[in-house]
Amino acid sequence: MTACWNAENFVGSAVYVGAVAVAATAGGDGGRGRYAYRLRVSSAACAGLLAEWDRCRWVWNQCVATSRAAHKAKLECGPARLDKLLTGWRAEYGWLAGGASVPEQQIIRDFARSRAKAIADIKARLPVKRRAGMPRFKKKDLAGPSLNYTRRGFRLKDGRLHLAGGIVFTVVWSRELPADPSSVRVYRDALGHWYASFVVPAPVEPLPATGRVIGIDWGVAQIATTTSDEHDLAHAGHGRKAADRLARYQRMMARRKPQPGQSASKGYREARRQAAKAHRKVARQRQDAARKWAKKVVRDHDVLAVEDFRPKFLAKTTMARKAADAAIGATKGELIAMARKHGRGLRLVHPAHTTMDCARCGARTKHALSLSERTYTCTTCGAVSPRDKNSAHVMLVRAGLAPAGADRLRPDRPPDSQAA
């Protein structure tokens, strides 16, 4: 498997100015990136990993029970208290002390971050549907193994990964790491394959300047519509093409579904594996297409004005299946990661009213346009253009990269003072 560059693991500076977010890198530092590699795991190493995961899962469940009891008693339950409890648990249970302490401490950190996020959302009075839920118990049959190790819990020697507790793997090095990793996450996917995801400093790899800018609008009929026709990203429909094959395996799973309390049959496990394999292929096709498109956009433009679109709400509409197949969120993440990797300027534009404003004069329609209206007609200046193309040009205007003909718009003024 090739190394992965994960957008959510970058640390950059994001400054919000009105409706525009400017994401930039400072001092030639691209933050941190994740590089994932396939592992060759022996039967002994697999048994050791699963034993470590059983211990970590038990620690997580104890943290959930402790936090719930502390909430009822109106007591604090932070990571410092849980660390002290972990010391007591390891002294009390010999089987728990038989494992490495590093992954157990890290799972407490993960629990603390998850709980802190949920509490912050509650205090911020976010709607229930937008809140991060409180941590729940991890069930043995549902939670996939995932172990985190800091620098003192692993080492690389002769191309092999050595974990605390004497667990050793052979890593399939698809390419070299750019720097020494600071941590590693070892996990197993739905097909039973093991991977190691290293966190490393990611230096910027600058590209030659082009003097060009681009505006990007996200959609469903076409994943990305840009101000440059040659950089539009069409909807490939990878999920639609694999739907028949996936439905076949899902029907096989439904026929062989075990009764409560019974173990799954060999046929059920094979059907589940084939369904997971089909899902993985579609996900990799989407990722590959997104990366190639993002590299092309970043290579040909110095500054990108991107709609800060959150496609989660589409899951409740009639376009849910097509929107999920478009994978807008993943494509946006790959574009942001690629821009930071190569030191390109990136501006995330707030999506409010971008389909209602005219890119030429800044006038706003008096009513929201329905999705069936694919042509934008300005009643003030008479400009006519495809709806998504107009929105892409609006991204440039709001990001302060207004092309010729859009200089009359003042994107920084309040909405109620703009033309109606």
C-alpha cells in the first residue's frame, strides 16, 4: 500500500476574517502528516496485538464507567485522575500489568479528548444533532483494534517496527519516511489487514509560481466546479458502479445472519469480507481521483478560493446516495492537504448566499434558488451564467481575488447593506 497523506493531521494557522478563512503555513513548515504502511504480521505478533487491544478496550470501558459515576456524583473526571486510577488498576490486576503501559495511557488521552469535545459542545449549546456524543463502551465484536504508541513505546530497527512488549512486525516500505516519526498508530481494517500509521514532520515542497488563482464550488451533479473549465471534477459514480456487486454480498449476509448469541457461519464471514473488500475498492477509487485532481489544481494555481462546504446535511435529502458517492468532504480534505504540502495559498470561503450573489455586480436575489434552477440570471446587471460557475467566481470575489469586472463588489460589508 502506498503511503497516505492525511489532511486532518496537519497543524497550520487558520485566521477567520469575516466570511473568509485563510489557511497558511508559516516558516516553510507543513505541520505534521500521516504515512500509512501495510504490515506483515505473524501469528505470534497478531496474538500479542489482540491481547494489547483487549487490555486497552477494558481501560476505555473502565474510563466510561468512571466518568458516568463521576457525573452523577458531580465530581471531576479528567485525565490526571484517570492516570492515577490506571496505576491502581495495573497494581490490582496482573493480566493488565502484563501489557505495555504506553497504549493504555494513550487510550486514556483519547478518551479525555473525546469527552472534552462532547462537554464543550454542550456548553456551546450546539444542536443535539451537531454535538459530539459522550464516549460509549467499546464492544468486543464491533470495535476495531487500534493502538497508539508514543516515541518511547516503539522503535524502527533494520526496517522492522518494534513495539513495547516485544511485538515485532515487518513493514512494507512503499516509500521512505521524510523524517523520524513522533508516534505510530497500529490498526486493523475490515479485511483483517494490519497497518502502521506514522506521524512525521511534513516539510513544504514548493512548486513553481504560476500567477494564477482559482475559485472552487462544490456540488452533487459535478463534484467540483471551478473558474477554469479544464479543472472541473466530474462525478465518476464509483459507488453506483459497484452497487450491484455490493448488494449481492449484502443479500448473502442477510440470509446467513446469525441469531443473537450464535457465532457467525463461514458463509456469513466470507460474505462480510467480500462486502468490505468492495467498500474498500470504492473508497480507494475516490481517494485516488481526489488526489490526482487536487495535485493538478495545486500545480496550476498559486492561490485557491475554496467553498467551506459541510456536506453532512445532504445525508437527510433525496440526494443522500449521490452526495455520499461524490465524497465531497474527502475531496476537500485532499485539496487542503495538497495545498499545504506544496505551500500554496488557500482561502476557505463561507458558503452562505454564494448561490444567490452575482459575481459581476454583487447583487443578491430576493429568494433562494431551487436546485432545479441551473442557470443564474442577475436582475440587476443582466449577467447570465451557469449557476455553479457563478458560485465559483463568487468564491474568488469573497476571497479578495476578484477578477476583472467584479471590482464593484465589497464582500466585507454586512449582508443587509448589499443590493437586493
